[in-house]
Amino acid sequence: MAVSFENSLVIGISSRALFDLQKENEIYERDGLQAYADYQIAHENDVLKPGSGFPLVKALLQLNRQSQERLVEVIVMSRNSADTSLRIFHSIEEYGLDITRAALVGGTNVSPYLSAFAVDLFLSADEADVQNAIDHGFAAAQIYTDGIYDLYDDLSQIKIAFDGDAVLFSDEAEAIYQRDGLEAFAKHEQELAHQTLHEGPFAKLLKTLAHLQKRFPTSAAPIRTALVTARNAPAHERVIRTLRAWDVRIDEAFFLGGVSKKQILQAFGAHIFFDDQRTHLDSTALVVPSARVPYITHR
């Protein structure tokens, strides 16, 4: 009987998002594929250090231990070949991560396989793979790989934070801000306060997380979500009404109106933060794992 992930949150993650492969990637970019392959094979018994996506994956997999169901499935989706992947699987085993499935595509694009695995979220350090996934309707983000975060043992609650426009919601309102300025944006959102925002690339993921939250008592939910947006009053009302219409519970919401997101996210203790703006992520990535959601390139 075929395995079904219908009732699971499925995370596809690249090896460079899961583990710290900065040195190995430098070898690949400087000396080419063969040098990279030789290095990986020569060091295949050396355990890799955790990467930026490691805290999120470790915390999510803990959900399976707290439930009688398999709520989360993590799949390594990598441009590595099978021959160069032994170090990755050895490291997975050493850290006790319950990951048994992989798509090793030998240098080609992994995006065509997202549908086959019913992936809900794809995390990668490769910009082209992420853009391709977003353009085909998947929640995908390019993770910042420079940070090392002290969240590996914090498994009591998974904390996931989202920007609003162009992430949870469409970029319709943000386009007005970019084109006509803040005053026009605020007026537009105030006039449409009772009109639901269109879904963005991460709306479905948020709804999936909300569904998982409902399987646990509210007081003991192992997933906690936050909205961290540059919006402020009066543009907040449309957001609140949209989330209500989606029947989605956001545990914490921050309408910052230009205040830096960095300290808020550090205080929240996010296992990951999704935003579309590099100007925000360059600072947030210093304190919490952060990932950029690219714009959809076709309209």
C-alpha cells in the first residue's frame, strides 16, 4: 500500500539549508563539481554542523513524538547525487533526526519533484530552485545560511513568524505602496478594510499550521505563529479581518509601522521568519533563522 502524506505537514529541505555546507559550497564554486564530490566522499564520516534550517526541522519532528499520528514528514531534496549524499545521511543519523526520504537529483532542478512528494514548504539556499518553486505555486523560501542559532534544544514550542504583504497576502497592497507611497497605501487599505486580502504564497502553509494547532489544546499547542509586519493603523484592520475570514489563529501580531523587526523576532524566539524584503532579512538573519520569499515572476 502506498504511503500517503495527506494528513501531514511535508517539508522539503535542501542539504545546504539543513546543514552548514558553506565550506563545501565554496569548494564547488571555486573548483567545480568533481572537487566538491571528492571532498564529500573523503569526509563522508565527518558529521556536518547544523545549518540555519536545522532548528525548525528538529522542532517540527518533535511533533511526531508528541502525537499518535505522523504529523510532519521531512524530505531532503538536494542537487547532490546519491554518491555524494552519504555524509548528509550520516549526519542525519548522528543527530537523531527522523528523516528517511530524499530526492537526490544529481545537479538538476528539484522543483519538478515537489508535487510528487506533496510538499507544503520548500527551503533551500539555491535562489533558482526557490524561484522556480514559487512560480509553480509552492510555498518556498531561500534561507540565509550564515547564522548559527542557539535553538537546537528548544523543542517545547515551534515558533514560526511571517511578514504579511507578498508572503501571507498577495503583493497587491505593497505594489500600491511602492508605486504611490505610504499615504496612498494607507488610504487604499482603509477604504478596503472590509474586503479580504488575496492569498499570498504562504497562505496555504499558514492554514495547514492552523489545522495542526487545532489538534492540540489551545493552552498546550506546540506551534506558535506570529505576524510581523511593517503595517500599522489604519492598515491593520484589513489584515485582522482577512485572518478571521480564513479561520486562522495568529498567536501574536506586531504592527510595527517602520520599527525594526530584528528585536521583535529575537524576543519572540522564532525558529524561522519569512519575509520578502532583503532590507529586513539582512538584520533579522543575525538573530533568528530567516528566509526570503521571492516574488512570483509571472502575472
